[in-house]
Amino acid sequence: MNDLALLLTPEGRALLDEVRDTEPARELAVATRLRRDHPAELVSAALGQARLRQRAVAKFGAEDAGRMFFTPDGVEQSTRTSVATYRAGRLKQLGVASVADLCCGIGGDAIALARAGIRVLAVDRDPLTAAVARANAEALGLAGLIEVREADVTEVDTAGYDAVFVDPARRSGRGRLFDPEAYSPPLSWAVGAALKAPRAALKIAPGIPHEVVPAAAEAEWISDGGDVKEAVLWFGTGAPGAVRATLLPGPRTLVGRGLPDPGVRPVGRYLYEPDGAVIRAHLVAEVAEEVGGGLLDPTIAYVTADEARPTPYATGYEITDRLPFNVKKLKALLREREVGTLTVKKRGSAVEPEELRRKVRPQGPNAATVFLTRVAGAPTMLIGHPLR
């Protein structure tokens, strides 16, 4: 009997409740005690699952993670709930009532779709992964909306569904895959499946080159709390070729307008750091237009401007000092300003933030941000603080 089957028994479920909050440092003592009354295999499975649930809280929240079942790969590769919920909501707005979720993994996306009121066929070819997805649908009371099928997604008939969602595997035994044709299934197959459906969403790595995005797709880059999480190719939205950057929570969406690259201009009083999704979507020009600014350097996505114009798509800073890159001068300036809390940001610099902090040894009650970058090609330090 595999670990999941053991945990789904009444004894397994009771044991999961008992070890729910076990701290790593106490695992050995807890395991020794529990093995007096329970099979060693079950105790190990329960403690392992408790550990996975604790890791999954960051993605699924404490309430769901505490009821769901996970595999190590499932925790690592599943979509964060906030992102899955946003995507499910967009499908709902497009009028989708049923989705074939291909490569469903442990069911994170299927759960978000079902909670949006969408009927889901969740497919995965791995027997254990499909069983975990089925267990999760049941654990969260969504079995009536989610049908889980163990099958090869390339052999599944999706003709009866309003949309398909494909989340290809982007890792191999040797790590992350960067070639979309090395995905499992390959991106070309996923695009073919999308073009046969009324609507579709394909989850892909955010670093995908823009030149491989199909002309029929709308491309969207999504960040959550400032961290870029994924890119999605949408089909059937009525906006082929469109580019979007969506920031969560919110959501706030910046739509590309085909603006030319902003020009380089002298350093102004303010610096804007575009969100990672904006940068990945190549929409820095749209942010520059919003704040009335230009670039510090033609190859770096920092925008400088003379006015404070808050925008949700970039973090603004007021710049107080500009110095050529020189550690001694920076150290003297920070000592003069009594800066003890130093945030180091860099683009276009090989200097590591921790290395710089060790060298300048900031001390004092004040805080500052230093940007290690290039201005018109010259290594430069810009010192300032976030706009309030």
C-alpha cells in the first residue's frame, strides 16, 4: 500500500491530525512515541505529509494546506492559489463553464476553477499524482465539480469542453527546462490543443522569449507580491497579439500599447523600479509614459523622472545622491547620514549586495536604498528612499 492509501484510512487521517503541528526538531521524538501504537510506515508517511503541508501553506494558505495532500514535486510545481484564482476568474469572465485541465498535477488549478463554479476534467498521467488530485478534490468538497482522470493528456478528447488549460512539466531530472519544446508535453503540442478549443490558457515559464509566442495568442505575465510567477498564453480572448502585465493582489493589469522604447535621459529627482511582470512583458515604455520619464541606460529597466507620479506598476524612490561607483565614498556618505538599514538593489552591476554591505558596514538609526547601476554606460550609485 502506498503512503497516500495509508493516509486515507481512518487511522491515517487521525494520525495526520495528531502530527499536524510537529516541529522539525521534534520529529524524531514524536516518531519514536507514535511507533509504539502505529505501524512505522504509517508514522513516517504522516510525518512526511505534515512536513509537506507546512511547506504548502505559503501557496495554499493554512486552511486548505491543512486538509490537502501533497507530493514533494506537487508542492514545488503547483500554482500559488492567488494566481490560480485570478486565472480561473478570467476564464469565468470569458463565459467558460467547463475546462479540461491537462497536466493537472495535485489539482491546485482544478480547485480554483471549481471554486469559480467551473466544471473540470483534471488529467494527469502519473498514477500517484492523479490519486492525490482526486483526494484533494474530495478533501475540499469539490468532487462534484472535478473529475480526475489518469491518462496521457495527448490522448484525451477535449471537444466537449469550453476551454482547455495546459500546464506542461517544465522540469526534468536535471532541473528546470528552458526550451519550450522540451516541456512535457511540448509547447507546440499545447498550442495545437489550444487552437482546437473555443478558448484556452497555457501556463509557461515567465522567461519565455517573446519571439516564440504564437501570433494567435494573447500573452500575459503575472506577478504576486512583486515576484513574477508565470506567463500565460491566452487563446480565444479576442485579442491576438496583445501583451499584458498583471500584478497581484489587485489585480491590476497594464495592457501594452505598442509604444517605442523610451529614450535615455539625465538622472531626475525620482527613480521608478518597474514590477518584474512589467519588465518581462516588455512594457517599461508604458510605465515611463505614465511617470513622464525615460531610462537611465538603454539596457537597464530603471526609469528616471522629475516628478513624483505614483503608479501601481512600479515602485518609486526619491533620489538624494548620485555618485560614481566608489565604496569608500558610499561608506563615508552613509556614516554622515547615520544609515544603519541599507537596502541594496542592482541592475547592470556585478557587485553582490551582501558583499557591499560587509564593506560599508552601515550603522545608525536611519534607512536608505542604494541602486548599483549604470547611467549612460558608467557604473553609478544612486542613493534615496521609497516614496510614501
